[in-house]
Amino acid sequence: MTSAGKRIVIPPRVTIPIGPQHPALKEPGMFKLTVEGEHIVDAVVNIGYNHRSIEKIGENNTHLQNLYLASRICGICSATHNGNYAQAVEFAAEAEIPERAKFIRTLIWELDRIHSHILWLGVAFHEVGFDTAFMLSWRDREIVMDMLENISGNRIHHDMSTIGGVRRNISDVQKEQMLRGFDKLEERMAFYRDVAIHEKTFWNRVDGVGMLEAPIAKKTSAVGPTGRGSGLKVDVRFNDPTQAYIPMMDTGDFEMILSDRGDVAGRAVVRVIETIEAINMSRWLLNNMPDGPIRERVRPRIQPNEVLARHEAPRGELIHYLVTNGTNKPDRWKVRAPTYNNWTSMAHCLRGDYLADAPIILAAIDPCYSCTDRVVIVDGNDETMRLVSLDNLRIESNKWHKEHPRRE
Amino acid sequence: MARLGKIQPELMKNVRSKQATVRYPFVKAGINVPEGLRARWDYKMPERCTGCKICERVCPAEAIEMIKCRPEDFQTKTGFRPICHLDRCVICGQCVESCPRGVLTLTDSFEMAFLSRDDMIVY
Ligand code: SF4
Ligand code: SF4
């Protein structure tokens, strides 16, 4: 008889594909994890599974129409894309917008950050199996969703920014309602902060998991809470403020939330405290909002120009690069969403951790998808479906654009 | 630092609090419909419409189609009137904003599920 107890078993290396649906967020994303037993030894992140050709559609639209298209890039931070595109067009037109419009735009951005961070917190609770806190935090997220719906007319696609200002004003009654809402929300967020930090159910699952050390975060150019959770000072609101962030930062009352932990817990702490900071910022914006017009007329034809608009979206730095050509349509429009930067750090975070921790590590960058690979073409008439490779797609799109020259 | 018991008092409180959600399709009371909600498109004041097609041009979703005025319609100056395909409309409100004569509006009726595309055309 051989003694089975003494034999050292080396588990075989197995490669597990995770995706094409993200295990945490039910969105398209593809990972290949190589595991030895329960340990992840290698991770390959395959970005660009989903291609929506938004930039190409945008080149055939007018700037005004692109505002709405941009806001539909993301269903969570729609206000950031919408506002940043408007900002880019204003930069290109060299137009100055009224002060009140700047404040309202910034307010919408901050409210967007509050709801996005609470949403993330709920998802994080859910990923570690702490569904009680998930339900409770999402219940309280409704406070800010109602505020957004109240001032913009829609829960998700606020579409508040337009070229030259904002589309709706904030009345005194709404202001009072919001200030009351912020008091409630702040109290609740303080509670969730304590839950996240002190409740064992959550903390023990995220403490020391998914380490991203500051030098690696810097090398992989992590942005937003992912970078700040590793101690990187990256926040466009502080480093390169625009809109009403300029007077806000001049007061010196607000500070960048940093954590030098570098694990998922660090990123969670940054997000929760940042939410409380965003509530304070929104309160400041409401209390210091100047009177006056909310909109300036900007001619639809934008002079030839090349601009880069930056904004701190909830997930990190968002860039809209815009080339205008004197018509009312963009010549080139490029969107660099923050998740794109954070993906590259992901492979490093996953290595050396347990497979069971993969969902929370993946969710910790708060991913959001819009990239490139291949497409499925569904024919609306006979409902057939076919897969098209990138090369064929390029040939077909060149053909289409030859047949449909741009309308001037 | 980490310990159990942070959430328990909150749980006890919630045992006695009332339900946070509305049993929507069965009960409609309690749904928060704010003033100024953007929902279903409406051709509110046909008699002011000139048929200028501005709404069709600005629509980002190509949801508005200009059709020849039917006999039962108000006859506009150009003989065309807008209709909206709700299946394509993204409820942005740009047509309402751009119409020079204030003809269009977005109402607050938010129930927009239909069984066929043809039912989704708003005249
Ligand atoms: S609804 Fe307004 S924009 Fe559209 S055709 Fe009539 S007048 Fe013109
Ligand atoms: S609301 Fe927007 S998408 Fe709908 S018809 Fe008007 S412009 Fe088009």
C-alpha cells in the first residue's frame, strides 16, 4: 500500500475563460484566468469585445445630436459624457457659458458621482454575498435618483447639458428639497461607511485582496478611485479643474480622497468617503449658485479647431477629443473612457489571488464597457444573423460611406 | 477593527418600517412622477404647426417622420406633419426645444410598452 498522504499533488494548470459576460456586472467582457487549484497564476484581459461604433455614428451627426448620443455611451455616468461633449464643443467654439450654467452642470456631475458610487457599493456588497447591505444601499440611492429625476426629468439620461449651457433651471423649491435630501443622504452614507469598514462580513473579503501597488498603478496608468485607492494623486477636479470646480477648489474646503492600502478595501474606502465629499460639494454648489441666465447661444457651425476636454467621471478621468471643421458636424470625435485605463491594471490585481475573489476584484474597478472587436449584424427584415470579422467590416463600412457621402 | 454587528440594529429597525417599493403594475399609488418628467411624445397643438420639418432634422434618433397631412389632420402650410415612432424615440426632448412654434411636448405618461411596432406610432 502506498501512503497517499505523503504524495505531493501538484494541481494541473487549467485555463478558465470568464466571459464574454462579466461575472459581476452582466456586461460583455472577456478574461482568461489560468489557475492552479484555487490560485490564479495568470490572467489575460481581452478588452474590446463589444463594438458599437459610436464615434463613427457621431461623425455623421450634428453636434447637437451627438450630445444625446454621448450621454448614451454609458447608462450610469451619462451626465459625464453629455457634459464633457458639450464642454468640448464650447472649447472648440471658444464660447464662454454663463456662471449659473457652469454650477448646474457641475451639480449634475456630482449627483451622478453620488449615485454611481452608491451603485458600486451595492454591487460590491452583493459580490461578497452581503445582500442585506446591497438592498439597503440601493434603497437609499433612490434619494439621489429622485433628485436627478426631479431636476432633469429623467432618472438615468439626464441630458442636462447643451451646447452653451444647460437645459433646465433649478428653482428655489427644488433647491430646498435637495438640501433636505442631502442631509438624509449624508447620514445614510456615514452609516454605510461604517458598515464597509467595520462589518466583518464585508471587510474580511476585501482586506488585502487584489493588491495594486502604487508603482504598478502608475505604470498601468490607473485613474479614478482605482488609482486613488493605491495612493496616486489623480483627480481632474483638483489637478485641472473646469466649470464650477474652479471656484470650488479656490475655497480650499475640499480635499482629494486618497488611500495607500492598494487593495479592494482601499478602493471601497475611497469611494465611500468620496461620496460624502461629493454630497458636501453639491451642497456648496447649491448654496453658492449665482443668479442669471442658464444658456448662451452658440452658433451651430463650429470653427475649425482641435480640443481635448477632460473631466473626472465617477470611474476616473474621461477624455473627449474633438476635431471640428467649420461645419455643424465633428471631423473626428474620440472618447477615452476611464475603464479602458483601469483594465490594464486588472491582470496584475488578479494574479496570486483566489478564484473566488475574481468577481469582487473585477468589480472593484467599477468597469463599464464600450470598445472594439467584432460585431453581429442582425438583418431587421428577415431576422438573420451573421458574424463579421474586422477586415470584412472595414470593407463594408468603406463601401457604405462611399455610397452615403456626408451630408454637408 | 472588523467585527460583526454593525448592521443588526438597522435590520431590527427595518422589521418594523414600511415597504420601500411599490407593487407597481397592481398598485399605482406611491409612484413618484415628478413635474417635468420627460416621457411620451405628443403633437399637442397641431393648429400652430407650419410643417417646417425642423423637428425632423434635429431628432438624434430619427424618430420623427414627416408625413403628408391626412384628411382628418390639421392642414399645415407645407402640407406635412410630424409623427413620432416611439420605438426609436430616446425621449431627449430636443424636438420640443427646437420647434419654433411650441407645437410639441413630452407628456408624463410613462407606460410605453406595446405589442407591435405599429402601435408605437404617435399621430
Ligand atoms: S412641430 Fe414644430 S418644428 Fe415640427 S414641423 Fe411643426 S412647427 Fe416645425
Ligand atoms: S424626444 Fe428626442 S428622440 Fe424623441 S422625437 Fe423628440 S427629438 Fe426625437
